[in-house]
Amino acid sequence: MTLRGLLEFLNIRKLTPVIRGPCQHAGAEHRYRPSRKLQHLVRARNATCTAPGCARRAASCDLDHTDPHHQGGRTCDCNLGGACRTHHRLKQRPGWQLTQPEPGTFTWTTAAGRTYTQTPDPYPA
């Protein structure tokens, strides 16, 4: 079966690319909980927890807003990432900071001031 045949069989009409570089917020949603489509895109982009050294699969992670939703953070792929429950809670502790300079790139700053950057998982072109 060809790829086209497989996509037709699965009834997939259009694939949504994962954003690289600056976000235009075209996929932003006006609600707290992301749609299944947005959840899938974020988990495909970062297949594991976004914390440095954590190998927990994104499928079992919380989808976390980098900038809190209740403080104006968007529900958009440029503001969402998978974080295991431990790291989701850790980023909210005093002294810790998490930023997402571009979709899928996460910069963690520890309470001790050390900085670690996690990038999206590589996929063949």
C-alpha cells in the first residue's frame, strides 16, 4: 500500500506541520484544555518530558502551559509542553523558571541559577 493509500484508508485529509521558529498563533485555542489535535502536535514535537534528563514519555505527561493560562498564557503550541507530574510541580516552586523561546525549545532555570535547554526531538526530513 502506498502512503497516499494508507492516508486515504485512515481518512486523513490534511497533515498539520509542527511549527519551527516564531509562532504566529494560528493554531491558538480560546480555552484552557487543548484539543486532541493540539495535544497530538505538542506530544509529537517533544516525545518526552521537557525537563532536562527526564525520559518520561510525553504520552504519560501533563500538557503544561509554559506561561500560566490564568495569567494570560495562550493555549497554543508555542506555550504548551509535556511535563511529567514531578517536573510540572517543580517549575512552579520558588526560584525555578521555565521559558519557551520558540515552539518546542524549553529553557529551564533552577533555583540555584543553572540553565538547561531542551530542544524538540529530531525527525527525518
